[in-house]
Amino acid sequence: MKQDSVIKILFVADVLEHAEQIISQLRNGGIAVRPARVGNEAEFLAALDSLGPDLVLAVPSARDLPLADVARLIGASARDIALLALLDSIDAAALAQAFRGGARAVALAGNTEQLRGIVLQEAEALIARRAVRRLEAALRESDRRCDALLDSSRDPIAYVHEGMHVRANQAYLEMLGFEEFAEIEGQTLLDLVAEDGTEDFRGLLKRLSRGEPPPARLDLRLKRADGSVFDALLEFSQASFEGEPCLQIIVRRQVVDESLLEQLQRDAVTGLYNRTHFIDLLGNAVTDAGKGRNDQAVLLLEPDHFASVVDRIGISNVDTLLRGSVERIKGVLGPNDIAARFSDHGFVILLRGRPHESVQVLCTALLQAINGAILDLGNHSLAITVSIGGSLMGEKNANTAAVLDQAGNMLRNAQGEGGNRFALYDPAAQERADAEKDKRWHNLLRDALAHGRFVMFHQQVIALL
């Protein structure tokens, strides 16, 4: 208790000197008091309003206002006032009588230290009780405001106690397809979890029942009232509802941000798809090739003698060089062709819906588009050449790594022959050559039969008998 705090004490005693003696003892002990003395019920009631006492020190033997009446008047006032019985001496009978009369504690008039200690103790207890009441009032007001915010919040929020719904706002009900809270009141949150997540969530509820803290977040699939399922992110925090500890759950529906997804798939310098996304697209194309589709191909494209080019233009102009090359590549590609940045200075193109002859035509067009252009790089103007390596896709090489390795080998072959050219790997080339040979012989035989062009060169003569 602060030294400068003033304790308002109301004395109930028949003799004024008795009260003055006690006041003197308290002040000499360093306690600031504001005293008043009463001798009857009327004076006591008046002092309750005028003084507003913190403590009442009453002599049990007071003639006009005994201790039991003092306790009754304090109770009737509905005020938190500590009643102390002021005794000259203590024995078992006097102590029992004081507590039966309603006293919270007993103070000895002749023992200054005990008197001072019990007055300070009861005054500090009173301050603590008043502080608790203020905090409880503030908590109730906070709960009221939180409840209002909960109802108006756009975030779906629910309070769950031992796995059961005890409170939910309208946004939560709408997300899960309910109209009123009565539809889910008392229903377990587990009932709203999709079947593939029930075991994991049941384990979480068991851990929570053992007193373990909840996770900050949890990815889960929830089930709406109509049976439909959606991906959700649950955020947990400790809370209370009507004085009972519970769990506050905020449900956020996981919706993919298309613009963010697009950014994650793109290369920041060229605007083309990045390598990671291209590998996913190539995986789909490989699957189609394994099912018999044979009009797809992969091309790898790199500028020739790139290290020498960088030495000439400076590394600061490399991005401009790559962007200029991309513009010329885009000008040649068709609507179904997909280009991506595959390495620091390399590009990759997935061709779909192009037969073998069309791939060769496109490679020629790419060489001409880049090799015949002058790139403006600020202080430099530069003409570059490129090499292209490709692999046609079919059932025999329907494997992502195999296709890329084959295209890479063809690129190195083109570069090894001086660059400014393309080379294609065709897994079905031998089959087509054999088919062409068979077709040619078939035509020759039919023509010979039609025009009598068969000539006998040798006939074995053997004995028939």
C-alpha cells in the first residue's frame, strides 16, 4: 500500500478518548488516516454517506451499537467495508464472539504493531477487492464489445469448448451453409471436417484435452451443410466464453490469387514462363505422348558464343539482349506454342499440334527471325546467331528427362558444327525409313507384276523321280 494513501476509518465506541488513542497509535506508526467516531445507529448511517469509510473499528461492548448491529448495517448498505473488532485482550471466547458478530479480523487496542499490521492488511485487501471488481467490469465491457465485433466481423469466427460449438458469428454460419446458430449449437467441429482429415483432427482434439497448446494454424478440408467440401485455413487462439476457457477459431477459405499465381510462374526478366512451371507443362505433354499423341516437340535455343557476346556488350546489357531475343521468338510462335526461360541465357519451347515437317519449318523461321535482326542495346547494336536443338515426342521417349536430354544433345551437336543451325532428334526416324523402304519395294513389285517385268535368272533342276 502506498505510504501517502489515506485510510478512512470509522470508529464505533462509546468513549471519544478511546478512538483518539487508536488514531494516535496508527499515525505514529506511519499510517495516514481520516477518522470519524459514531456512537449510535443514526450517526453510523450518516457517516457512511459523509465519510465513505474503508474500515470500521468497532468495540464489541459499545452500549448503543453492538458489533452485530454494525455488521448488519454494513451488509444493508451493500458496500465493501472491512469490519474489525477492537479488543483490549484476546482469548478464545472473545475471538469466537467477534467472528460470530461479523468481524473480518480482530485488532488489539494495546498492541500498536498488531493494530498497525491488521489495519494495513485489511486496507490492502480492500484495495485488491476493488481492483478486481474494476477489472471484472472492464472484462465484461470488453466481452460486450468483442461480442459486437464478432457479430459484425466478416471473418468466419467460432468459439469451441471441448470440441463443441458454443458461439459462432453469421459469417461462419454462411460459410458452412447454416442459417442459424441453433443448427450447430452443441455440434462438434469434427462433424464439419471432411472424411480425409477426421483422424488427424481427432488427434488434435485429444491433445487439446490433455492441455497441450493448439497450433497457430491448420490446413484442413471442411464440409458444408450441403455436403460440399472446401479447403480452409484454421487459425487458433485461446479465449473464454461466459467465463469458461475455450478455443477461438477463425476460418479462412483458401482461394488461389490468380495474379499471384501468374507472377510465381513467370520469369521476371523476360516475362516468359519460368523453368519450374515449364517442367509441369512438359510433364503433361509427356503423359499425352505416352498415350499415343505424336504431334509434339521440345526445342532448346541458345545464343551462339554467348561468353564472347557478353564481353562485347557488358553484363549490364544481358537482360536487354534476352528481352530482345524473346520478342523475336514470340513473333514466330503459334498460339499453341509455349516458350519459357530455361537457363541463364537459354530458352525452351514446347510445340503442340505440329507434325514433324512443321517443326522443321518453325526451326528455320526461328533462325531467320533472330539471326537476321539487329538488336539495339543502348550504346551497342548487335547481330547474334542462335542454335536450336530439339526432340520430337512419341511413345518411345515419353519421359521428361529423356526428352530434355535428347534436345540438349541435339543443341550441342548444332553448336559443335559452328552454330546458326538446328538439329532434331526423331525417335521414329528409323521406323519411318523402314516404312518408306517397304512401301517403295511394294510399289516396285506391283508395277513389275502389272507390266511383266519379272525375269528368270536361275531355276534349280532336280530329279522328280
